[in-house]
Amino acid sequence: MSVKQSGQSLSAFLLATGAALAAHCLGAAAQPAPPGASELRPVYASSEEIAEGKRLAEKMCASCHGADGISTIGGVPNLAGQRPAYLYLELKAYQSGARGESAMADTVKVLNDDAIVKLAAYFASLDPAQPSAPRARKASLDPVEAGKAATGMCAGCHGETGVSKTPGMPNLAGLDPKYLVLAMKAYQGGQRKNDLMKSLLAATSEADISNIALFYALQKPSRAPTPASGDQAAGKAAAAACNGCHGESGISASTTPSLAGQDAQYLGDALRAYKDGSRSDETMKGPAAALDDNAIKNLSAFYASLEPQQPNVRKPLTTEEWTQRCDRCHGLNGNSADPRLPALAAQRLDYLKKVLHDYRTGARKSREMAAMSGVLTELDVDTLAAHYAGQMARAVVFVPVPAQ
């Protein structure tokens, strides 16, 4: 890989195994950075500048980041072997206030540009940390497969793929996973009254509930092949009051269930449960209270006749697929070959988790990272952080070579 600036290119061609070698090579190749590329100045630092950076680091940074750039404090990153231009850019971001108010911002505000260059060059010259966490084991099942495995207890009533053939049993295929998670937790907690469902879900973990919901959401939905007595036309007229939440065609999203193609007997039983209070939901209590038995049958027949649709739910990426995406910028196994982009290999596990959460919530700003991290689940965050914390870090020395 190379980075071109003003007729010169920076090529990562040497993997250094020791700080002394790194300092020697950097010092030997020291020359002015290309004009207009101030963040690359640490790449061109001399051995004297690196030594001055060490003196500054001992005074200002060692108490948190360690004298050798390897942190022993939770949530505080290792800096040893980190990429020099990245360190420079981050220190400048703290100095400008772009990273918000913090102890770091207070520490670096007194530094001039030369001091920041020297600090970045010093920490980049150090041997990186060894992996601080075991390499993430390959999960035997991805979340969808895990969900499928956990549905063995469900298939007898709800069908192998969540399409019910038993009157009174609801279709689960194609329902939004957020709704299914809430419904299963309501059975667990007793807000929905059903002894069989409560007993089946009593020992089901939160992860299994999420995986089951995801599995059913990704199955192809179809109308329940069960009888539906009632007047569909009358049900359509009565359904006008339901459209606001459940959609004109019985298709809704998120925590409001889609009703299209649902088993008619189940829909009728649910409406009666809302009406008599055995199923608790304030938004449904009022509308259901006004329905007589004929209206309930008509509504159920109407919704059962509609064609269901697949919700907009993606199949989660595996850890391997995620790391392939991350490695495009951060280098193979998190060993960045671009001095502007951070290495992730052997970084502290707790710090990696914190950073990913900060990008997800917007506490740390990056358009690219916000787009990448915004769709991560908690499990994704944990497994990605463990993966990179467990990789062998390699100190890459960047030296200038003539442009081709």
C-alpha cells in the first residue's frame, strides 16, 4: 500500500520487531515532510525528535498510557506502535475541541505543533502490546442458525418455518423481530397469559429469544392455510380504525405486528383477550372493547385473506465478514499500513468496545465509522473487539521512496 503526497509516496515495506530498529530507521531516513501534509511530519521524525518525544511522554502521558505506551488502565488505549499520522491527527482533534471536553483535551492544549509531532513519533516507534485477549473462537452457529436450532420447541404448533397449519396458532414467519422479542418477553413476564408459552420460554435466554425472532423474521411468509369464518368485506370496512397502526394492507413495522395472512382464529382470540383484559395493552383495550363477536370474526377473516410481506430485516454478517470490511481500512488483522489510520491489533479489549459504542451513539464523530458501526449489534461489538484485541500487532515503519 502507499500514500502519495506532492510527488512522493510513503511505502510500508518494513515490519519492525523492536523500538530501537524503528527509531534507527526513522532517524536515518529523516527529511522534511511533503508541503501541506503536516500530519505526516511524525513519519519523517529524526531520532533526536523521537528522543525528545520520549521526554515529553514521561512527563505528560505515562501516568495513563504507560511509560512504554502500554496502558494498564481500563478504557485507556495502548499507544505503543500506533500509526504516527493517526496519533498526530487525534492529538490535534483533542486540542481543537473536536473530541469534546476531557482530561486529554486539558493535557494537550498547552502543546505546540512540534511537541505533538514528537509525541506521535515517539509512541509510533515503540514495540506494540502483545494480544490482551484470546483470539475469538469461531461461533459454531450464526444467529440465524442458532435461532433455527432453538425453534425445535416451536415447530409443533407454529410450523417448521413459522407458517401455522393449526387453527388458533399464529404465523410467526415474516413478523418483525422487534415485535416477536417483545411478545416472547411478555409471555415470560406474565403480561400475556398462556401457561404453555410461559413454561416453554421460562428458561430461554435473551440471546436465544433474539435469535428465534431473527430466524422467523427471515422466513418467507404466507397466508395461514386455516379456515376463516366471517364477512371479509364487512371486516375491511371495520379495519379502517386499525389502519393507523397496522397499515391498510395489514403490513406494519417494528413493535406493531403485521396482521396480513395471520390465522383468523388466533386473531379473534387475541382481540377477545384484549377485550376482557387477559392480554394487557392500553392501545388495544379501547378499540377491542367496542367490538362484538361478529365484528371480531369479520376483522379476523379480512386480515387472514391478505397477503403478508417480508419485513426489511438483513441477515447479520458473520465476524469473518465484518473483519473483512474493517481490514479494508485498518489493514490485515487490524495492522494498518496507512499512517493516517489506526492499528487495531492487540488494542485493549475494553477500549475497542468503548470506541465502537461511541461511534454508534455519536459521542465520537466520523461519518465513515458511524455508517459502519450503526448497524452493529451488541454481539457484533463484543466479537469484533475480541477479534482485534487478540491479533498480533506489528509495528510498521514508513519510509519515503521516490514516486514512480
